[in-house]
Amino acid sequence: MQLNITRPICFFDLETTGVNVAKDRIVEISILKVFPDGREEEFTERINPTVPIPAVTTAVHGISDADVADRPTFAERAKEIYDIIKDADLAGFNSNRFDIPLLVEELLRSGIDFDMKNRNAIDVQNIFHKMEQRTLVAAYKFYCDKDLTNAHSASADTWATYEVLKSQLDRYDELENDMKFLGDFSTRKRNADFAGFIGYDKDDVEIFTFGKHKGKKVEEVLEKEPGYFGWIQNADFPLYTKKVLTAIKLRKLNTKG
């Protein structure tokens, strides 16, 4: 089944220095852009993360410091990457919890103010887990009857994810071939930020989801304890979380004005 899309959708996968969204860096990125007319364009690039790649991570994806020593940094490719994804929905495997948050961190770090508002995020892993509870290798075998022989290669994983989503649409009648539906269906829990430090209550109001103010409304905490805002801004939180928190604070100030 072909995707029913009215604007481009970018399937992408990252290989990184680790799994910490705030600290780790991209070492390889692959983007498969699918257009409404059916065209498919791929962009794959290895990136110099400017920090050492731990041996335990190299053991997973096979990319070492020597492999990326002469490659461009993310900042040098940020504009090109942004130009590819700026008009598109995003899709990946475990992308809502890892790939999208880390990609946004790299873009913000490079001075590009990227936001996910008004675009859909389709996490093929979440659809898979809701339906079958497996891994990408098993998903590829289950849905496409193919062996993923080059797992943890960004390009191979990206193409496999694209094929799996199309096969999921063929298999499950309850899945709508609509990116908004798939984005909603593949979201486990809606958060104001990617990392999940700021969520929503039953009234759709932002609340903190961690620490001493867990469950409390963000605006009320910032009003009663303004120092908490400064603590988060200076602590090791993702840049996007800080961006969302700043927007909430400014909205409150504008409302008062």
C-alpha cells in the first residue's frame, strides 16, 4: 500500500555516540523523503560528532572515531538537513522518544530554531508494539518476510522502517492511511517537550512530570518559585525542554501584560 500523503514525509534514522538526548551527538544520519507524487529521495551522511565515540557504542553500529575524523560536523550540514525536513512530517522507529528529540537538539545547538508544531510524528515502533510487540529486525521479517542483514546501518534501518509502515497499512484495516491518524496512533503519551519533562493534565494544561513539582502546573510553579526556571535553564536538560519552558513563561508574562 502506498502512503496517502498530502505533503512530504521524511523517514529517518540516526546512529549516535550514545542514548542521552541532551549530551550525545549524531555520527550518521539517513533521511528518506517520500513525496505526495510517489518520488523518493535519500540523503545519508556520516558526521563528525566532535566528541569521542565510546567503544561500547562502536560495537553496536560499527562506526569509530577514525571513520568520521574527516567528515563534516553536524553544524556544517545543519542547514542542508533542515532544508530537507522543513516541509515534511517525520517518521522513524522509536523516533518519538529518541531520534526526533536528538535531531532537534542538534539543530538547536546549530542555531536552527526547529519546531514540531503543525507536523505529524509517526513512530513505526509504537505502531508495531501496539500490534505485535517485537523489534525492528523481527518487524521486518514479520511484515515484509525479509531478513534485515545490515541492522544498525542508518540507511538499511531507514528503508526497512519505510517498508514496514507500508506493510502495516496493508495488514491492519483499523489503521488509516493518514499521517495525522498515524501520528496520533503511534504516540504513547502526549508531552509538551520531546523528552517528557513537561506533560499535560486532563484539562490540556502543561504540568511538570518529574521532581518535587511532579503533577503541578508549570505556570503556577514558575509564579510561586521563579528560581525553578533558572535552575532548569542552567541544569543538564535538553535544549528543547528549555525552549518550551521559556515559551510558557513568556506566555504567562504576556497574559499578565
